[in-house]
Amino acid sequence: MKRLLFIVLCIIFIACESKLETPTEKRNYSQPATSGEVKDFAKKAAGISDYLSYEVFGKSYNDKDLFVVKASKPPVSENNKLRVLLFAQQHGNEQSGKEALMLLLRDIALGVHDDLLDNVVLWIVPQVNPDGGDKNERRNDAGIDLNRDHVVKEAPETRYLHDLFWDIRPHVTADIHEYFPYRESWEEFGGYKNFDVQVGAPTNINIDEDIRDFALNEVMPHIEKRLNAKGYSFHNYIVGPVPTEGRTRHSTVDFDDGRQGFGILNTLSFIYEGINGTDGYVENLERRADSQYEALLALIDYLNDNYKRTIELVQEGRQNLVNAEAGEKIAVRLEHFPDGSKLELPLKSSKTGKDTLIIIENYHPKVKATLEVKRPKAYLVPKNDSLLAGFLELHNIKYKSEYDLDNKSVKAYRINRIALSEDEELENRRPEVSLTDYTGNEITENFYFIPVNQLHANFLVSVFEPESMLGLAQRPGYKDIIQEGEVYPVLRVERKY
């Protein structure tokens, strides 16, 4: 009798676990999960699956746990598997990404996707900004937009996310967001963008071309096909005002966000933009979460089937950075241009709610360099400049305290004048410079030596060159490093010819 009772209890327990639901599912999507509920659910999912493990990797500004759940299929070695980092809710008022990742954890815990982990290891961060998520506010509790903080890294959340990246060294990242199409200008225009999910590939042309082509021409069409088969709509991520007021382009070239912040290190990186609700919160949350979930499954499915090629592409791209040659041209000013094509853009009528189609002629899909700079052999950063020296540590940039400058020349920029420029519809400073021989004494004692042949090769040129639209001189807290009539503090080390 006791044995029969034990068996019955086991059956009841297994049945209950097989119905594992997210907190939001239990409420029929009437309210998104709180950060505490997300954490408890992740722990529960990890507790019932040998494939999942839970770990706290940092703290938010308001001292909430930042955690990651690793999904790995034992007992096969992970050494030859593709490493993928998925993270959501950098913006606290974008709820569906967090919900989608909980759905993913649910199904992995229940054994639904065992086959997708044959060749892939996942690291899943449902909430980068738990403080903002609980308040449904974009920024963290310090008022920082985390998805504009991947260079300066003012926020602890951004710093911890990058620390996690360096611990994992993933081949692939996906940064999950939502877009809000219901603006007054679009209503007056007559229609809204209505794609369930938009996905964006890297657009900065300093990122390896093969990686960019693979993302755009192979991975994203697979995501689109699978989403469409599930009844969801897809588009290559686009930004811009209503077509009568400006151009349409594919997002930004800046690496100050979660996609290109990792992409500039030759990571296969994506941004996911699911559609928000008209209330910016809970409306249509179930469809929003499910469409993001299906789009993520499509990505993981493709990566699992093509893991060897993906690993090879990323490894080759990163090796090219480690072997970077001085003298190669790097784009430090970039802009989107038309390529002669027109964009067919499906919209949902703001008046009738019916689908419609418009043709956008002011379409700028092509990114080109408007200013290039030759990569030096190295840069020199003054040791007594705590801001610049701290930046090296902040980004895990390799540098030397002891070195020699035999067969090398040292050059300094002089900032002659600071003009203004507008790139990607944003104003920035564009200094006019002259490059001269540096004649300072005791260089090797007073400067750190930063070789450019490292994973940060193209990042270093982009941030250290004073003319760069993406440079440190454009960033909060660093603007004083360029001053009219002064010598720029970061020096160039070049080969003597």
C-alpha cells in the first residue's frame, strides 16, 4: 500500500512539473513578471533540469541580483560547441523579451528542446535591468540608458554584462528589445509598422564582412521563414521618421549598444525588436512574448544545424583582429547611403486597421566610410591619466607598462579647431587635426603601450582617433580630452619606414 501511494505521489509530482508555467502565464498575461518572480522561476526551472544551472553574476544599481541560466546538454564536452549569449530587458519598459526567455527556460526544463542543445550551449539573462523592469521604465535606477552605455559603462548592469561576456567569450549574442510604432506622427501619416519581430544584423563596416553577410543573408532569412510559418510577421530592423519627414535606414553604426558593442569584437551579434503594446506595457503581451520566443527558437535552430560554420566564421574574424596589421584603413566616420533600391514597407492602417503597402524611395541601406584612418602599430596612453588608464581596464584591453620603441616613431595629434558635424541624425564634434612627431621625454616611463593587434583592434582605432564620430571624445565624461589648440593625450606609434 505504501509503495502504491509513493508511485501515485510520484506521478502527481511529475504531472505538476510537466505543467511548469511562467508567472505571467499563470496570470493569463494580465501582468508581466516582476524581477523577483523571474528569479524564482529561473531557480525553479534550473532545479528540475540537469541541463540548466543558475548563477548570480552581478548586482543592479538598486542591488537586485543579475543572474544567468546556463543551458547545456551533458555529458558531451562543451569545448567544440557553439557558445550563445541571450539577454533581454536592457530597457525596463520592454517586457516581452524577458517573458520570451522564461518560455525558453520553461521548455528546456521540460525537455522540449533537447535536440537544440546538441551543438549549442546557451547563457540566458532574462533581465539586465530588473529595476527598470519592475517600474516599467526605460532606464535603470540611476537614470542611465543601458543600451547607450556599452562604451563608457557608467552603469553596473552594463559592466557586469560585459564581464559575463568575457567569462564566456560567446560566438553569438542576441540582445532582445521592443519597438514602439504608435507615435502621433505615424498615426497622422496613416499607418504603423506592425511587424511582430524585427531582427537587425551588425551594420558597422569595421565588423568582419563575412560575419555581417552570414547574419544578413543566411541566418535572418531562416528566422523570417520560421516566423512566417508560425503565423508571425518579420522585418529586417529599420528606423527612421515617417517617410515624408526623413530617410529610412537600418539602425545605427555605433557600438554603444548590446548588438554592436559585442559585434565590434567580431561576434555574430543580433538585435531583436518585438512590437510593443499601444499602452507600452501589457497589451497583447502573450503574442508579443510568443513571437519573440519563436524568433529565438529559429535562431538557435539554425545555429545548432550550422554550428561548425558559425564557429569557424567567428574564430577566423577574431584571429584577423589579433593579427591586425598596421596601415590598414579603418572607418572612423560612417554614414548610410541609398543604393538605388526602394523599400516596400507593409503597414497597418491607423484608420481602418487593415494591412497596406507603401513604397519608400528615401531608403538608405548602404553603410560607407566618410573618413578612414590608417591603423597604427599601437597607441600610447599617459599613465597619470586615470580616466584613460581606467578605460583600458574597463574593456579588458591588453597593454604593456614596459616596452621599447626601437624602429618606431611616435606621433601626436594637435587639435587645431573643433567643428560640428551631423551623422546618423546626431550632432557630434569633428576636430580638425594635424599630426606631428612627438618629442616628449621619457615616453616609455610615462605611457602605457597598447598594441593594436588584439581582439579590440578596430574598437581601439574607433575610440582613440580624435576625428572619430564614435570616439571617446564624443562620450559622456571624456569630452575634455579634445581641446582646441592642445595636443591630444593619446599618441600613435607607427613603424619607421
